[in-house]
Amino acid sequence: MRAWVVIPAWNEATHVADVVRGILVALPGWSVVVVDDYSTDNTAGQARTAGAVVLCHPVNRGQGAALQTGTDYALAQGAEIIVHCDADGQHKPEEIAAWVKPLQAGQADIVFGSRWLASRRHLPWSKRIAFKILIPWHNLFTGLPLTDLHNGARAMNLIAAERIRITYDGMAHNSDIVAQAAEYKLRWQEVPTEVLYSEYGQGLRGAIRIAKDLAKRALFG
């Protein structure tokens, strides 16, 4: 099956080349597209040198918009499986094969990674507390009883990738994707995934902002 990994990137010149190379080594025959969301560093050059196709936004639009740009490109190239992962090295390339197994077996249309089904040794306590509070709220508004949220690890088959259209340019796109999976009654599964945190990443304040976005969507559409 033709498979693409879509990586949104903004000022990730330090990490993106290693991420791309790791994916291409772990997944021979796969392709990678990096969407440079108007970086001010050499993200595009580093990604291209590492072997990725690089698309560049003329303005900074946000991670959700970058994911949709990359997904549209992969679909235009005939992708049958599309994986989303981050550019900062938080996701392990060797785990991606497990993300797509339910798709290849015809058991799911979309697969979400879950830190709560895997080892939690890299999950900061502040995030554990925030997620325990926010996951029930998230599930109420999205309609899927997931064990995790907003870790960026997901895989889709052609049915899901063509149906889902990311309408939030910013970080709330994660919840938007989940809500659409529920709305379109897509078959879904969760798989264990470990997330490696650096100094980057979203804190409690960002998670609360996402919860507010979800509430606005539920109330006003």
C-alpha cells in the first residue's frame, strides 16, 4: 500500500532531519512530506536534504493547516495510508508500523496513538494531571471515548483521509479530527505510543485553551 508520513514543521531545523531520516530507515518504501509553516530557520533545507518532499506555506498558518496541506498532497500522490507525526522527535519512527497495522488488516479507518496504553515514564506529572481532568471533557464534545488526546500520533486509510477536513488551523485540530471521526462513523482504534518530551510542547494553559475551543464549537458550530 502506498504510504506517506505528513510532518508539520515550524522552526524545527534542529530536529526535522533526524525525524525524516529515522522514518525513512524504519519504513523502507514509504514517503515523507514536510510542510514548512513559514519557518524563519532552515527547516525546509534540512528536511529536503534528509529525503523529504517539502512544501512551504507563504505565511504562518498553524499546525492544523500544515497537516491538511500535507494530507492533500499525499492524497494527490495516490496515498492509501497517511500518518501524522511531529517534527520535534517526540514520536518514535519504529512505532509507526504498529500504528498502521489495524488499517492494513482492514480493522480500522483511523488509528490514534495513546500514551496511557504505553509506558508513561516520559510523561510529565503536569501533563498527567491536566489530561486526567481534560480527557472526559474532550470525549464529551468529540463523541469518541479515547484514553488520550492531543499527542499528534495518528494514521488514516484512504476513507478517513478523504473524508476528514481539518477546519482548525491551530492546535485544536486534534480534537476536530476526533470529532469528525465520530461524526462520519469511522472505524477507529487506539494503539500504545510513547512520546518523548523535550523543552518544547504544550502545557496546561494550551490544553485549557483547546477545551474552550471545543466548547465554542459545540455551542456555536
